Amino acid sequence: MKLSKKSVLRGATTLLCTIALCTGVTALAGCSSNEQSAGGQDSQAAQTKSDTRIFTDSLGREVELPANIERICPSGHTAQQVLLTMAPDKMIGLSQPLSDDQLAIFGEKFKDYPVFGAVLGAKDDFNREAVAAADPQVIIDTGEVKKDTRESLDALQEQLGIPVVFVEAYLEDYGAAYKTLGELLGMEDRGNKLSEYCTRVYDKVKNTMDTIPESDRVNMAYLLGENGLNAIAKTSVQAQVIDMVANNVVVVDDVSGKGSGNEISLEQIAVWNPELIIFQSGSIYDSVGTDPAWSQIAAIADNNYYEVPSNPWCWMNNPPTVNQLMGMQWLPRLLYPDKFDDSIEDVTKAYYSTMYGYDLSDAELSEILQGALPH
């Protein structure tokens, strides 16, 4: 049968419309598929983004961190002390091994922890390969800001591909440091508790010292070393506690910021003639009282000398970090007991309980304070 021209045109038109419609449906289906794919990628990206956050540290560095932090590494010895008070269960290693006394407080589990060394300070023995293998989520540094701190931490972060965060920590404001750590680690309750404690402790000592004129403060020296002939000089970072609560007679031209202090002579100590001396553990506290060479120095002649407790670390310095909070409570109560409504024993137990989560027995307290109480 022969189709008319009109029928042919009508059929062609129908065919074209059908093709167009099918093409349109396919295109729409393709667009829908692409939109779903793009939407999935956006959702995945949003999910990935939500797993991280930007944290601004004490140097103003913006560091990308996991939203949930469970594995942390100290950069060195001061950071180790701070993190053991804040988040010991999150630590994956140490900067230096713990002593038996320290293990008794923090737990035997730390005996088997890897030791990484310290990245900053007098020497850099930080085992970068071991740290990378341990895979911490963040490396934390604490303490005072030095001129090369930012550059050193940036370099470490780039080298390891692990976030590195700095938290400033000074004697006068450990409260701020712990608040920052609480935010960093998602441990706001713990951070706030330690922050409030540190602030309260500092304020009580400072307010008490404000009532004691400089002229009425005890003239003292802090001596250390095998022969007692090293001294912590006035204005040194190691002397923060002494300078806050006493008249530090150790005035020298070239102040050392090292834990070993400045080398001095017995003749110079005699010139300063301190009325009270504290000796670091391991010095000559046990023998100085019977040594004729020291007998003319007022503090020794008057039996007015003491030994700084060193459990779990030296209370005064070495390194100067949160251990100083205990020294800051011990020393002024030793020097001016009538100015405080609580005792050295009271604040020692409270410090260990709050900072270390450890309740001292009376026997442990007595051992720690041997040589550190008024005669």
C-alpha cells in the first residue's frame, strides 16, 4: 500500500518526538545519577571534614587535628610531666623512663612504654622513626616560648606528617594551660578541675606574699651538685619559686637557665651568708652539718637547712614545670608557717590527689617530707 506524503510526514514527526522523548528521559536519568553521585561525594567529604578540626595553639599556629584524640605523645620532659597529670591514659610513650617512685604513682604499665627522647632542649634525641611507628594523633609540647619554638615545631610536623601543638605553661598561669589542654583533648572537665586548682594555689601564695614586705622575707639560697657548690641564681627560670617567696641571695652576672645552675665557691656562699639553705636531693644535705668548712655559714650554724623533696620529681625545678606547684606550696609554708591556715602535710596530700590521682599514705607522706619540715 502506498502511503500518502502526509502520512509519511506524520510518521516521521512521531518518530522524532519519540526519539527526543527517550533521549530526554535518558538524559534526565543520567543527570539524576550524576547528582546522586555528587551528593554522595559531598556527604563523604562533609563526613571526612567532621572527623577533623582546626586547633589554634599558644603560638597562634592553626593545626588540623582529629576530632577525637586518644593517642598522644610528649615532645620532651616538661610535656611528659604535664601530660601525666592531665591524660596519662592517652599517652603512647615517654620522653624518659619513669623511676620506681614514679611508677608507684602513675602505674607499672608505664614500665613497658616506649621511650622516644626529647625534641627540644639541650640536645635533640627524639627518635622520630619510633614516634612515627607508634602513630600518635598529636605530639604535644609545653613550657615557655623560645625564639625558635615555632620553627622547630613546624619543622617536626612537616617531617613526620603528625600534628604538633604547643601549649604555653608558666608558673603564674598553669590554670590557662590546663584549660587549653582540656579543649585540645576533649577533656574539659579534667582541664577545668586542674585549671581551678592551679589558679587557686597560685593566688593563695601570691596574696599571702603580698602581705610580707621584701625587707621581711627570708634571705636564702638553693644549692645543689655533689659538693653543694652549684646555685640557682636569682632571675633564672629555675628560680621562679624562690624569687616569688624569698630573697634569693644568689646574685651573679651571668645567670644560667640550666637545671644545674651556676658554679660558685664556698667563699662566695660565705659572703652571701644565707640564713636558710635548701639543698637539692643528691647534694650534701646529709653531711653538711658536720663539715667544718660550712660551719661558719649562718644557715648551717643555726641548723636552718633543708632538703627539697624529689618525689615524683624535684619540687623546685629541673625541669621547671607543674612540679613547681608543689614547691610553691611547700617553701612559703616552711619559711612563714604562721601566714598560712593549712600545713605542708595538708597541701602535699591535696596536690598528689588532685594532680596525680594518688592518695598518699601517712607513711609515704612522712618519707617524702623527710628533711623538708621545720626542725
